[in-house]
Amino acid sequence: MQNRLYITAVLTGILLHAIVFSRHEWDRHAPRIVIYAYVLYVAAVGLLIVKGGFTFGQSILETLILGAALLSGLFGSMVTYRLFLHPLHLFPGPLVARLTSFWVIQQSIPDLKFYVKLRGLHDRYGDFVRIRPREVSICHPDAVIDVHGPRSRIRKGEWYDLTYPHPNLQAVRDPELHRKQRPYWDKAFQSNALQEYTPRLAAHYKILMSMFDSHATLGTSVDASGAFLDLFFDVISDLTFGKSFNGLTTKQRSPIVEEFLKRQRPGGFLLLHIPILHIVRQLSMKTIKKWEHWYEAALEARKTMRTETSDIYTYLSKSDGFMSNLVGEAELIMVAGADTNAITITNVCYLMCRHPEYQTKLYEELAELPTIDGIIDDQHLVGKPYLTGIINEALRLHPPAPSGVQRLTPPEGAVIAGRYIPGDIVVTTPTYSLHRDPRTFARPNDFIPERWSSKPELVLRKEAFLPFGYGAYNCSGKPLAMLQLRMVVAMIFKQFEVSFAPDKELECQHFVDHQADCFTLHLEPLPLLLKKRQTVD
Ligand code: HEM
């Protein structure tokens, strides 16, 4: 009798996998699955006591054995399927990666540098590497258009259910809904909007410059990553809520910025395994609600504020989608619009310290440009070869979102870079690996700003330059990001010579090795020494 029960449990496990779990999307249901499993367990214990005449202890033990039998059926079926029957079973990749998504987490411990290891995996296994049971990383320049191009039917996958059931623009998986929402965002970042924002930006930049000035005068070092994070969080809160965090002036980080930075690393691990992320989200609801209230209050204050010029809020509030998910969309702006810029400019500073000859070249390019209070208007900066080249090289060598974005093939599958990928498969075009592929950029690991101007032969496949993504879901804030990058980089290198802080030189040399992939990069401090240029007007 008992043996029959165990065999039934094993078969139930196999059926659960074959009919239920291998077919539909389950990631976002992970918390519910855990609760149902617990309830079922308690019910089974009760049933064995009431109907089977077991003692309490026996029924606990018996239910544990039955549970183990069910799980062995479930996982046994899963392993067999993933190894021998899965549509990806002929794709190359490490053995454990074929079996479980936890492999990527294990590979990311302790430093969250899987994006660097992935480059090595592509060198070893080729253009297509199975990095999770249901995911292929495709490092081939043709894959960019095939996956993200206008004719692609490939969509966003389950990874984007992060904020389910309230998706913000980035998390919207329905292409129609995204098409409706996106124009409002594009308007918030088109050139006339940027012109309106510029005086506000300039006010923040002046604060940064006066802080840098004091450090230069006193001969003290400044932590570039910290300063740029504060700057860009101040800017984005000003443009979204009509009120700066004043992190630069007060040297006090807003609790919301502190929280973002504190959660970044643990969040980086959770983002590698979405079912666990959903469970942790449920367990952290109290904290999430606290921050939602913070956003609600800030947005409420902005709503009632009389402003003379438009800001991001002005444009987005014309969209029904934005107004129906205010908190989620505001969170997106904060997460997408501040640290990405800080990462890029910190990396520019790092590269300029490693290649000081480019500081001279950039200075010569900027020396004659008119400034007002040390700030050069963006109209004078667009298209400047060294400025553009230096920023592009920082974005290429150290893309702020280095792993690239996940997409899902349509049910009928898709041909990507000449190979058929079956339907319902997660595909990624790994940004860091593509940027360092000799088929996309000649001498891919070298910092050569001229490749973006006088040496175009070093850019072999421009479409594979993906720091802002590509296609319908690319970065809508790119125009604002590029304007800010140009203005801040120009302002710093026109006024200062920058070098690694002398007592921290070794630490600085390894700054890039310490960057961790948390969807965007997590930066460690970069202490720099600034020397004021003599010829500044
Ligand atoms: C150097 C700076 C930046 C980089 C490298 C960057 C990169 C990216 C990337 C790779 C994506 C695609 C994400 C995906 O497909 O899941 C994205 C999306 C997005 N970014 Fe940026 N970003 C930057 C700055 C900004 C700024 C300043 C804003 C303004 C608030 C912004 C707003 C957005 C938004 C709203 C999306 C979602 C677009 C959509 O799904 O239609 N980003 N960004």
C-alpha cells in the first residue's frame, strides 16, 4: 500500500513537470507556489492522521517521504528533459548551466562579474552558448538586428515581470501598450525639452565644479563615483519631483538614494534568478510599501507645485499610462536616469587617468569654446571628435548595463545570426562581449577614441555598439544622457587635470575589476586628484 503511494507520488512529480511546469510561465508565481506547497503539506499531514490512522510523528515523517518522492519525480523529469529532450539540448554550454539557472548565480559569486566570464565562455564554446536551461547567449554582430531590429518578432521575456502586476515603461511586455506609452517619454527627452532643462542642469553642475575647485585648491582627493552619483541623483530628482535631493550641497544622501545603493549588490544577485526575486519581494513588502509612500508623497508635492519651466514630470503627466502607475514610472526614472550617467563619467575619468595623453587632446579641442561660469553649452559640444570618442569608448569598454537585455523568441522560433532558435527560448545579446568582439571592433580591448572619428575602419559593425540598447525598447533617455555626459566631461577636463590619488594608485588601477553587474554596474570609490588648469578663463 505504502509502496503504491510512493510510486504515485513519483509519477505525480513527473506529470507536474511534463504537463504544468515545463509549459507555462511560472517565475512570477513563485511565492504562491511556495505557499501552496506548504498548505498541501499541512493538509497531507492532517489527512494521514484523520483518514490513515497515523500518529502525528508518523504522519509528518510519511508526508516528508511522500514529498521527497514527488520532488524526485519532478526533478528527475526536469533533469532528463533538460539534458536530452529540451529544444536547446544540442546547443553548447557548460553541463551544469543546462541543468539549472543557479549555475549563473554560482558563477557570479562573489564579485558579480559573470559578464566578463561570459566573454571567455563565447571564446570557448562559440557564438551560441546555453547559459541557463532555457537561455542562449548569442555573441554575433548579426544577432543585434535579428533580435532587436524592426522586423523582429522577439519580445521581452519573463525577466520583465519584475514589478508585476504594475509594469512601468521598461517592464511593459505587451508591444502594443509599449508603443502607446513610449511617445510620451520620447517627448520628454527631445531637443526642445532638453533646452528647457539646461539651466537647471547648469545649476547642479556649478555646485559640482565649486566642490572640485575646493578639492583642487586644498590638494585633497575626491571620490569621483560618490560625487557623480550625488550629482545625477540631484539632477534627476529635480527634473522629476521639482526638488533636488541636495546631496552635493549637504553631503547628506537622501534615504532613497542610500536605499538604492544599499540594495544594489544584493539586488544584483536576485536579478539573476527571478523566481527568488519574486519571493524576496513578497517578504520585503513592508519596505517596498515604505518607499512607495515616499514616492507618492514626492509626486503629490510635485503635482501641486507651480513651475515656470517644463520638467520630465510635465511631459510624462500627459500620459494616462504614467498617471495610472505614477510610483512605478517615477521609480524607473530614478533607477534608469542617475547611476547610468554616474557610471559612465566615472569610467571616463578612470580611462583619462590611464591615458593622460587624451586629457591634453581633449583640452585642446575644448580650449577655445565659449563658457559661461565654466559651463560650455551643449550646442558647441555636439560632434566634437575627442569628446564623442572618449565618451563612446567608455560606454563601449565598460557599458553601464554590461550583460545586455533578455528577450523571448516567438512560438514559431526565429533565425538569429544564421541559426534557428526554437520558440519560447530566452535569448540575450551580451553587450560587454559584443563590444569586445574583434568582428565588431578592431583592437577591441584598446581605448582608441579616434575610432569614432578619424579611424572609422576600427568600427566594423556600428549596430553592435549597444550601451543604450537597440530598437523599439532602446533607452528613451539617451538624448538627455548624452547631453549630460558631454557637458560634464567637457566642463571637468576643460578646467582640471585629473590623476589617480597618489596614495591610492593601486586601488584605482583595479577600479574596473571591482565593478559588479547589478543590471547596471555597481561602482566602488574612485579617489582622484584634481589640478586646476592655469589657462582657465
Ligand atoms: C549612460 C546613460 C544610460 C545608459 C547606458 C542607459 C541604458 C539603457 C538601456 C540599455 C536600456 C534598455 C533596457 C531594456 O531593454 O531592458 C535603457 C532603457 C531605458 N532608459 Fe536608459 N540609459 C542611460 C540613461 C538614461 C537616462 C538619463 C534616462 C532618463 C530618465 C533613461 C531612461 C530610460 C528608460 C525610461 C528606459 C526604458 C525604455 C523602454 O523600455 O522603452 N536612461 N537604458
